[in-house]
Amino acid sequence: MYDSLILLMVLSLFLGCGCWLFFVWGVKKGEFDDLERPKHRMLDDDDEEKGEKK
Amino acid sequence: MSVQPDICFHCGAQIPVGVVVEKQVEGATLRFCCKGCLGAYLLITGAGLSSFYTRRDTEEAGVGSNAYQAGFDDAGLAAFVRHSGHSDSIDVIIDGIRCAACVWLNETFIGRLDGVEQVRVNYATNRANIVYDPSRTTPATLFARISELGYLPRPYTRSAAQESADREQRDLLIRFGTAFFLTMQLMAYSFALYAGYFQGIGHEIKYILQLFSLLVTAPVIFYSGWPFLSGAWRGLKNSAPTMDLLIVIGALSSFLYSIYATFNGGEVYFETAAMIVTLILAGRLLENYAKRRACSGTERLLGLTVGTATRITGEHQEQVAIADIRTGDILLVGAGERFPVDGRIQEGSADVDESPATGEPLPVLKQTGDRLTAGSINLTGTVRIICDHPAADSFVARVARLVEEAQNRRAPIQGLADRIASLFVPGVLLLGLGTFFWQYRLLDNPLETALMTSLAVVLIACPCALGLATPTAIVAGTGAAAAAGVIFKGGDILERLSSITVTVFDKTGTVTCGTPQVQEIRPAPGIDPLELLTLAASVESGSLHPIARAIIGHAAESGAAQRSASGLRTVAGGGVSGMVEDSPVLVGNERFLRECGVPELPENQTTSPGGTMVFVARDGQYAGSIMLSDSLRDEARDVIAYFRKQQVRSLLLSGDRRETVQFTVDALGLEGGTGELTPADKTVRVEQLRAAGETVLMAGDGINDAPALSAADVGCAIAGGTDIAIETSDLVLARPDLSRLVTAHTIARHTMAIVRQNLGWAFIYNLVGIPLAMSGLLTPIYAAAAMALSSLCVVGNSLRLTVKRYV
């Protein structure tokens, strides 16, 4: 009866490990070095034309 | 003249009187403070990026007015370029970035330049990484284009120390991330166990859950908690128990207890062990971020130290690195440049601002044969100098060595948390032993019960609240300080600042403005004072000399209209002559006017110490004089009064003349002052004070203050001061405003009050928890709940610091 439970717990650990590896990869790539700029980046670039018309 | 200060459309700085540049745009008139700003405006709008002006969100003017002067050449920048494959890259600090729109503007603009392949600007550090094709563009072109935009680019190299700090930060982030992820998994098992505790649970399933808990907790303790383990070991080896040891005892005792309980039946404390490590890692991480933010803040305040100089060999001029200058080399130093080495003037004469080196506020005339000190600034004409000492022996280098010596002498100071830990750790261990003894011998409980009860006491006594008490308060405190324009370079500085007993001020540039101000106007009989001011201001209008700027500024304030002057001629160390409305006007010192044949100069008038007289003549007749002196900062008096109220003594140490120092001491109500001190003397004075048991705050801005700044318990530099002072200080005021020192001190005191409250709270938690644990009544579920509650209280209390508005 506990077999399925243990299987699920191990599975969840593996899933979690996948996320963890993804996180470690992100840190090593420097994705967490600048926490300010990215949130502004999405607002940029698309309204350049407006600036030209002004 | 307008009463409302004119604001430059581009840079937002106040437009100095008489230099406004106007531009008609679609019917509206835009006003700029200089051609540079107008050029930048045209460049930005021309590139179709004019939405910058509506996007930006900034309140303060940033880059100084002389920011546009720096020149760049490829030879000098070559050392900063990194090669990879067919493209090169260079790291640049872009000065003047103040908001997200600036970042956007720079990224978009640089990205469109020919040959640029990729550009990324880091908003937090103002650092840009530019990847470009070396066959299509050069670093100097890029730099020139950035400075045309109105920003000041500086090459950036990572020092080994920064490199390792970056690595450490990433390492810490991974350790924290791992701990966080595993603790999440652990909580799922723990909740199942909690439910089992209340509703009943089968032995087998409980055992499985506990085994899984053990599996995920072990890496948290031994991988994520490694910094604490090694720190605790170091502390033990030096027989100085630290905070780390306390954390390790708490985590290890609950971990070992839980392993025992897993295999022998009973409740486990795994989540307590994992939580302690995770939460305290979070505190460390936050503290590190605050520190890095402070470092990049000071990085931005540092100016461009002269990296190269112009050497003359025969008819040939070349740019050489300062380290390559040899004794006897002939160098060319233009107006506005810093002298790179100590030397003598070979040809030419110039007014030299020596205030960074000596503290003397007024420029000194240097002529052929006069000695010059490295670090002082050439204000007027281009001169040729002969190098006396290579850069490694220059005045600045000698001061740098003094700084290093002072830093080496400074013993590390034990923080409050570590002081508490050194008492707490032995106390907790004794309590554990006592419990064991009490349970085993007096109550005759079995050995196992006695052992478990005493372990429970130890783990309850080492709560996370104690570990979180200091870091959270310090992060909140440094954050509040940064918002108020005060940059703390580390958390321990808040602690030291809150307990200072003596403040030592430098004079020039610290309690005074560092630039002369008009004090008094003495017209000759029959001449209107305003007229006198107008004449002087009109003739001085083109000059960069601090006295000229003071007179022009004063004229604008008092409403004296400037008239156009022609035929202006400057004599270094003398004055200026020119024509104002067909009458020749002379403005300068006494000797200059005498040499120009002006009769009837008044006899030596009394001047206050540190003051300078400027004489004015029209049509060859003496018209009056203007007295200037380096005036005290408006806020200096209040700052000193504040410190007196806090029972902190204030002293003045200056390189300036004794009478001037005494005058300042009397005017500000300081408790004492000494003049004519060399940089080494200042250091000795500070060290004497410290030896006498005082905690010393030193505030200064000059090269000559640097050794004393690093010798003091807390060194405070002021923005606009010299680089070396900013670098060697612990605390930087981001604006030249002394009242921020009061803000800094207030924040430091509040932060330490919060830390004490937090520690007090953790102590109360112990007071309740330990008796419960000793009697063996405490169950894991209550221990976990109490721990979460106390941690929340501590974090919430610390956050109060960020809510309060300083400034």
C-alpha cells in the first residue's frame, strides 16, 4: 500500500531537482546579477516611433 | 536677473547666470545650461529618442558641469578591452545614469552605433558591457559618442576583490536556493507528520516520512550550512565563540536529536534544523546585496583618476601611463587637469587649487620653478612641468601608503551579535548539561530521556530569531540610509557609528564650502556697491577661477545685471582686465592693480583670517574692493549642536593656518581644533583619541584626510571630495550636505535600537521556551510554531526602519 506513496514522493523529489538544476544554471549564467533592469526592459523598445513623431 | 532658478531642459541642473543657451523648438523656447547639453538634446531628438524626456523620472541633477571635458584615446583604453574571437568587448561605467530611462537611452543609442554588436547596461551598478567589431569601430569612438549624449563614460576593470565578492555572492545564492527548495519539500512531509500528531498516524508511514525528512535535511545542514560550519570551527579554534557557532549548535542538536527520534520512535525536529539554516542564509544574502549596492554607490561617486599624462619628448607629444613617467620627464598639464606627479613648473604659470592636498581653500599662483603636488588641480593656463618623483613616490602615493598602514593597525571590531554569542554559547551549553544532570540524577529518569531533554533545551535556546535579529535590521537600516543619500559600506559601521563619542571634522570642504564666497563689498567713496559688483562680474564672466565664480554668483543673487565685456585678458596670479562700456576695468589683487598703474590704493585693509581681497578699478581709478572668504556651511552649526546634544565632542583638525582654524572653532562652537597638520599628524591625533578610549568619527574630503579617515572607527567622506577620501571611508554622504551626517547617525541609532529589541525578543522567547523544554513538555509542533512566530516578529520589527522617512 505504501509503494505508490513512496513512488510519488520520489517522483516529486525528482521534479523538484529538475527545477533546482534550472535555478543553479540560471545563477551560473548570471541571470540574477541585475535585479532592477529586467522589469523595466519590457516597457522599452515598442514605443520608439512615438518618440520620432514628437 | 530672474529670481526663479533656471533649470536646464536636458540635465536638470541649475543654469549658471549668463551662460544660458536657448533653442527654439516648435514655438517653445528650451533653455540649456551649456552647449554640451544642447548638443546632447539635438543628438537625442535627432535619433528619434526624444521620448527620453517624458520617460525619465529623476529629481536631482547628476553629472558635474565639467563632465564633458574628458578626452579619450584608443591607446589609453586598449588595456581595458577584452578580446574574444572576432569581436572585442569593454566594460564601461556610465556616469550620470539616474533612472530607467537613462539606461534605455544608453542601450538604444549605443546599440545603434556602427559596429556595436551587443550592449547591456546594468541598472544597479551603472556598468555597461559593450561588444563590438574592432574593424568597424574603436573604444574611443564609443566613449566619445557616449559623452556626446551627456553621460560620462569611464573604463572599468574588475579588481580581484570584486571578482571574488561576485563569486561569493553567487555561491551564497545557490546555497540559499538549495536550502529553500529542500526546506519546501521538507515542509510537505512535516505537515503530514503534524496531521499525524493530532489525528494519529501509522508507525510505518510515520517512519517513511521521517526518513524522507532526514534525506532532504542532511544537504541543507551540510551543504547549505557549510559557511556556518566552517565559521563555527574557526571560532572554536580561536576559542572565540561566534554567532556561527550558536547557529551550528542549534541546527546540529535538532538534527541529531531527530535522527535519534527517527530510529527510536518519537517526534522529529528536522524542520527546525532546516529553517534555522535557510532563514539565516536569507539574512546573509540580503546583507550581502545591501553591501554590494553600497559598493556600486561609491564606485559611482569616484571620479576619473588621471590614468595617463601628456609627455613631451623633443617636438613630440605622447600619451603615457602615469606609472611610466620617470624623474626628469617633461609633461604638459592643461587647464582643468590634475597634476599626475609631484614636480616643478618648467614653463608657464597657473593658479593651482591645492585644496585636495593641503586643505588651503584659495588657489595659489605657481610660476616657473615652483613645486607642485600630485592631485592638485591646474585652474588656469597650460604649463610644462618637470617630474621630480615618479608616480610611485608622489604625494598621493605616500598618502596611500599611510592609509594602508592605518588600515593594518585597525583591529577588527567584534559585533554586538558576536559579543552576545560569546556569552550565550557557554551559557546554553551549561544549561544543557544542568538539565541532563537534573533529569538523570535528581529525577531518576532513564539516560535516554535525560539526554533528549537536554538536547531539546539546547535547540530551543538557539532560535533563528537571534540569527535574524542583526542582519534584517541592518539591511533595513542601510536601505533607509541609501534612500536618504547616505551610503554605508558595511553593516558593522552602523553599529560603530551609533556608539561614537568624538567627531573629528576636517575644515576645508567639510565644515566650510571649500570655495570662496563674497563676504563684504567696500566701494570707494561715490560708487554704488551694486555698480561695483556689476563691473567685477562683467569682467570675470569668462573665468573658471573660484573667486570669479563666487563674484558672478553673488552678483546674480543680489540682482546686479551683467554687462557685456570685451577684450578680456587673464593674468595668472594677478587678475582680469577688459572693457565694459568703453571704460577699461581691472579686477584683481593689489599687486596686479599697482602694476597696471592704478594710484591711490587704500592701505592694507583688515581681513578676516582665510579671506582674500579683490580690488576693482575703472578708468585707472580705484573703484572699491570685494572681500571673499571660504564661508562655513550653513548646516555646520546645527550638525555640531546636534552632536553636542548627543554628548559627542566635536573637534577640528586641519592643514590650514592656525588663526583660520581658531576662527572656525569659535564660529561653530567646536570643542577644540588644531591647525597646520600634515596627513600623518592627523592620523596620529585620531589614533591618540582612540587610544584614550574614545570611539572616533572622522569626517573629511581631501587627500590629506584619507589616512585619518581609515584610522578612525568610522571614516565619513563627502560626495565631491577626492577619490581617495571616498575610497578609504566607511560611510559616504552622497550629496555635499553635512546635515546628512546627522541623518546617518540617527539611522544608525535607530537601527541599533531595533537590533536590541530583536535580541530582547529572542531572549523572551528563550525565557518561555527553555523551562518548557527542561521539563520535557515541549513538543515539536509548538517549538516550530513558536520559532516561526518569533522570526516573523523580528523581521516585522526590522521592517519598521524602512517605513520611517529620514531626511
